Amino acid sequence: MKAIVVTDQAAGTAGMTLVERPEPQAAINDVVVQVHASGFVGTELGWPSTWTDRLGRDRTPSIPGHELAGVVTALGYGTTGLSVGQRVFGLTDWYRDGTLAEYAAVEARNLAPLPGDVDFTVGASLPISGLTAWQGLVVHGRVQPGQRVIAHGAAGAVGSMVTQLAREFGAYVIGTGRAADRQAALDFGANEFVDLDNEALEDVGPVDLVFDLIGGAIGKRSAALVRAGGTLVSIVGPSEARPADGLAVDFVVESDRAQLSEIVQRVRDGRLRTNIGTVATLDDAVAAFNPTQRRTGKTIIRARS
């Protein structure tokens, strides 16, 4: 099968190469998925799990990408809940070969059924962005109607999901980003927008929840805005500063079939819009991940037309 592999962490996305690899076999509780579309997060090339197994042993050349949508072609021993020929989408194990390939072996519990009226490209764009937003807001942030929420990077793949879900749950959303992102953030539902390069974040006043996708100085300044009993949720590592009288939560997204089903249902009924930018074929994936100019939205790779 065709697959994208990486062997040199220092090379970043420029070190990606398209090669031929053996098709994966289904282990116990696995399924093999014929990949129709897959997603990739650039930061994963900095994660230890991309380069080593759980015992710290080198596992290169490894296949990156952990989001997929496709069709089940084989079941491993003991696998239940899914069937051959079923359309699925989900998030794969960080420590195993990923989804930038024509086939991927995945634990069945990490996948959810993909309804027939949802395109594979859309399905592949949902797992990381959707689950991160859901878990940050609902599980860790416990967002409530009427709360004030800062959604950093509100026009990005994750931030746009945070913005939409927070609005659905009844929050007042303050989106942030670059000046060029203002209209996109407002279109995704932000009640107001702060240009972090030219406007003072502190002017928004106290908030109940900050969803931090940036970290660093912005994360520290955000912590100071969290009112008593509020929460700073981060996906970029432990915050350098904690709210004076609130919680700071740093988490890594996990696959969850029930949550995936909640997210895809919202896409079907129009409550959620995906934020897809570039769509490229597997043959053109290396070029797509090495753009010559800034791109907005999520890049999706189609392994099948």
C-alpha cells in the first residue's frame, strides 16, 4: 500500500516521504480500515509517540496521522461492535502507525459509525478538532449557559469547534486570533473578537472559562482573567500561570465513540460546521503539508477519490 512515512524528527514535515508499505494486519480487538480520508496535526511530529513505542524503543519509519474516515475491511480476533463493510471514523492510537496510508489497523473502540450522508472528507476532519473541543468544554471545563468563554484561535480547526459548541451550550464566546481571522471567527459564532497582535486581551474583563490553544505569554495573561471558580483548559501543556482562585486543566484528547457520535450528529443537523482548508491526494500529501504560504482550516488527505 502507499503510505507517508517519517524517519527524521529534525526534518519536520519536509522529511515526509511517500513509500510502499505492507498492508497492516488486525490484532486482537482491531479492525483494518481502508482509508478514504485522513487528517494530520503538524505538532504530532514533536510528540515522542510518533518516534518511539511505549517502551521508548525507536519505531521509525513511522506513519503519521491519527484521524481517519473509511470502510472496515477486516476484523481482528475478539473484535465486536463493528462489521466488515461498515463506514467508520475516529482517532487512532498515538503509538501505532497512523492514517496517512491506504489502510490502517485501529482498535475498534476508537472508532464510531460514520453515517452514510456524511462525506469521508468531513468525517476525517472531525476526530481531533471535535473531540478536543468537546472534552475541553464539557468534560474538563464543565461549561454552563450564560458563562463567558475565551476561545483562543477561534478561526482554526479546533478553535472553530470550541466556538460553535460553546455557543450551542449557551455561553458568550470571545474569540481570539490574528486580525485576518476576525470575520471567520465571528462567522463561526463568536460574540466578539480580540486581535491578539493589536488589541488588549485584558479589556474583555473576567471570564469563566479559557480554552487555551496557544500557551506561553497568552496563556499566562489568560489565567489572570479567570474569575473565582473558573477554569483554564489547555491542550498545549501545563500552564505557566494558574488562575488565582480557579482550576487549571491540561489534557490530551482521547477517542470516545459516544462523543464522536454526538459530534457527527451535530454536523448532520447543521449545528456544527467543519473547518476544512486544503484537500489533497495521498500522492500530493507531502507538498500539502509543506505550503509556501499560511493556510487556514484543516488539511485533509484523500486516499481514495
